[in-house]
Amino acid sequence: MKNHTKHVMAIGISLMVLLAFAAAPLSAQQFPAQDPPEQDFSDAEIEAFAAALVEIETIQSSMQQELNDIIENGSMDSERFYELHSHFTQTQGTLPEDISSSEEAEFQETFQALVAAEETTQTQMIDAVESEGLDVETFNSIVAVAQQNPELWEEIQSHQQ
């Protein structure tokens, strides 16, 4: 179970990076300016990034609906699942001691379905990046720079229209 927890955390981190990128204009206004990392990207890389980002946003939207469906259609009441999941994440992978074995099995079943869906989504996002001719490292570098460089963010947005 610990391996699954680490894997879910890794997925969560990568998704947080993507979601943080979507909030880049807001965060640029809230925090003091920092010197952006020095990195030059070609026009082709920026265009490819913008196209991949559109695909990733579509994938994420689909994923969110799929995750909601998994939880809502699972054998466990969704409110109870969220309660247990909150405990699970806050305690780094443990469930409450008073959980019944059937409830634990229901939680694990739903949790495993979520992990599988997130793994599929991760693969789809990587495929979206690579299908645009970028590698994941370059994509992530552009994310990091664009979060601190409003001009780059504007250039990316101009390619999305």
C-alpha cells in the first residue's frame, strides 16, 4: 500500500504543477517579483507547449469527471469515502483504527480505481506533450519559467487563441 501512496503523491504533485501553471497569472499578482529562471525556448517549443496545454486541460477536465464518477458510483457512500480519504492523506496512508474490514475493502476498491484512472490520465498527458514534439522535461521547464515570467505566459496564451 505504501507504493500506491507514493505513486498517488507523485501523480498529485505533477497535477498540482499543471494546475499551478493554470493559475500563473493570479500568482504573479499575489507574490513579489522574482527573477525568472534564465531559459530560452524556441517559437516552435512555445507553440507546441500551448497546443499540449490545451490537450492537457481537456484531459484534466475529463479526468475530474471520471474521478467523481468513480467515487459517486463506488460501493461506499461518497461522503464517507471523502472522510476516510482525508484521514488517509493526513496520516500518510493509514486508515482509522475503528474502520470495519468491509468498509476498508470498499475504500481500497474505490481508491485503487482512482489510482488506475490517474495512471491512465498521466499517460494521456505525457502522450499529449510528446505528440506535440516536446519531451516532458522541456514541458516542465516551460511551466517553471512561465510561472515567473508574465511575458512568456502571454505569449503562450496568444498561441492558444
